Amino acid sequence: MASSSGSRDVAARRRDIEGHGSKPLDWAPSPSRQVWMLSALMFSMMLCGWVEGSVGPLLPSLQAYYKQNYATMSYVFVTGFIGSLGSGFLSVYITDKLGFGRTILLGALAVALAYGLTSIRGTFFLFIFSYGVNGFGGAIIDAQANSFASRLPAVPSGVFQVQACFALGATIAPLVSTFIVERFQGRPHLFFLVAMGVSLVNALILVIAFKGKTEKQLLGAGADAAPIDDSHAVERDLAREDQPLLPRKRKQQETRGSGEKMLALLGNPTVWSVLGWVFFYCGAEMAISEYLTSYLITERNATISAGYASVGFWSAMTISRFLFAPLSRKLGWYNSVYIYSIISIGGQVIGYLTPSDVGTSIAFALIGLMYGPMWPNVLMVTAEELDEDLRVGIISFMGTTSGLGTAILPIAFGAIFDRWGIWIFPHLVGIMVVLSMLCWSLMKRKSHTHAE
């Protein structure tokens, strides 16, 4: 009898996992299983960072291959934005229809396809089109990975770890791309062939780790919104012990459809403040990644090996995302964004005033050190301010706005450099940081009103 009863319990639990049960699940995966799933997400985010970190060292070689100027080459970011824009508007719908496991796999396969198209050395039109496909896939991965990582109860720092792996990928990519342009001159497309291989490995890892399952099937109770009196869930969601519990409109969240979620996002002032910050922050980040090598070659008389300066910038971002979480928590997720921004402006001034390529590279490494923790800090503030069922949506919009910033601002920078020279590069980056701080200051925070 005991065995029969146990079998029925297991069967009922399995029905809940498959989404047929009407009650919230009362279980969660083991800590070791959560670590394995987080590891798969970290590899995926490393692939996303790979895209962003590779452009700068490849830019001079790609310009020579396609015979285009700064502004025209920057159109790759326009198509990348169009791809991420499509992802931003479709992500909630695709996730509701396919579930987490299949959606993130779709993103990984799109990235692999994009690199495959880029590697065949086709026309410039095909080259920029492939960046659109890449933008679509990368934005899907980014939204899914960050949302899922924030719900792992055994890994409260999951968001910081996946973001650190984004920076790690952006650190590795310049090493590989600079090596290729040095050793295989005139053949920069070999880099994209390597990237396609990494993308296919990522897709395989996602299949093994998640098996196409939904969040509820993978996380059980961890996929549900936090109950009002669940202090452990608050630690899981916000990764801080002193954060007062935010009221959850749980019943409303469970019945809210995709269209209602979209309207809730678009009507929230906090969302627009965050998106304004993302636009300027990511535009500045991409401008550094894209133009730092060219700036050092033109203004500091460096060689093609100046591509390694991007390694320093992204390495510093990686280190700070791993190590600065306790400091950011002590300063406050919101306030630390201001502090890091101000210090990064000082780094830009040093970079402009330093005459040597080595000194300028070190200054931009300091900037990377300050840029690193800001994105995950913004994610933490967003988690405090918005309902949990809106999390995938806001992260998707952040990815889309990131694509907009990395499309419009580098093109504007390129046009300015073609007209007045690349010497103005540090000034423009500084202006972007100031504008991001202005957007951040416009946020109307509500979480403090729930403090006891």
C-alpha cells in the first residue's frame, strides 16, 4: 500500500511538472542540478559577449576587405538592432508558446546560423544581414538566461555570474580575433567560422541541460512568484538579505496574458527610465569595443596588436562582475550605478590626456572595471521595482534597447569620426555616460515604500 501511495504521489507530481496540475509546485531542483543549469546559461552568455567583443579588433581588416568607411561599417549594428527589436516584441509570445527550453535553443541556433552566413565571405549585404539574425538570437538568449538565472534559489548570485560570463566571452573574442587578423591577414572571416563552431557546441549544451522543458518543469516552485511571507524567495529574487519583501499580485500575474504583460511594461515609468539608461550605457560600451583599436592605431601610433586593448577592457569588466557584487550590495544597487559612472568618466579623461598607447589602454581597462557591475546592478533594481511575471519582458526590452544604442550611437560616432577625426572618441563616450546618469536619475522608485 505504501508503495502504491508513493507511486500515486510521484505521478501527481509529474502531472504538475508537465503543467497539468492547478496548484503551485512544492518542490525545487537540487542545488547541484541548479548549478549545472546555471553553468549552461553561463556558456550561452559567454557566446553573447563573444559577439560584442569581437568587432573592434576585426574592424580595420573588415574595412579593408569590404572597402567601406567607419559609418558604413557601422550598419552591421543597425541590422543587429532590427533583429533584437524583433526579439523584444516577440520574446514574451514565443516564451508563452514554446517555453523556456525551446525558446533559448531557438536563440542559440539563430546565432549559429548567423555566424555560418558570415563565414562564407559573401557580399557586404549578406554580412550585415547575418548580424540581424545574430541580434535576434542573441537577444533571445540574453532575456531567457537572465530571467532563469534570477529564479535559481540555490544560486542567489546567478545574475551576476551570467553577466560576468558575457564579459568573459567579450574578453576571449578579441584574443581570438586579434590572433586571426595577425596570422591570417586578409582573411578575417575565419573568426566567424570558429564562432559558428562555438555556437553549435552551445546549442548542444542547452539541449542536454534543459531538454526543451519549461521553467515550471525545470524549477518547480522556483518558477512561481514569491509568496508574500516567503523571505527566502526574496533572497533568491533580489540576492540581498536586508531587502524588504515586495507585495506580489500573484493571482493577477497568473492570469495575465501576453498582451496584458506588454501593456503593463509599456505603461510603467520605471521601464522607460531603465531603457534610457540602457540606450546610452550600451552605446558607450559598444563604441569602446568597436573604436578603441582604431583610436589607438590612429591617435597613439599603435600597431594592429592594439586589438589586445579590447581584451583589457573586457577582462576588467569580467573581473568586476565576479568580484564587485558584495561592494555593490553594500553601496546599494541603485546608488552604485552613479558611483561607478563617475569613476568611469575620470578614466575617460585619463585616457584622453595620456599620450602613450599603453597608458590609454590601462585607462580604458579602468573604465571596463567600472562598467562591469552596472548592468547586473540595474537588473537587480529592475527586479525590485517590477512584478516577477514581467521580468522576461523587461529583459527583452533591455536587450532591444541595447541593440538600438549599439546601432545608432556607433553609426553617429562613425559619421563624426569621418568628418572631424577619431581624436574626439573619448569625449563622446564621456557624454554618453553623463546622459545615462541623467536617465537613471529620472527613475521613480517605489520599492522603498514597502519597507516595514
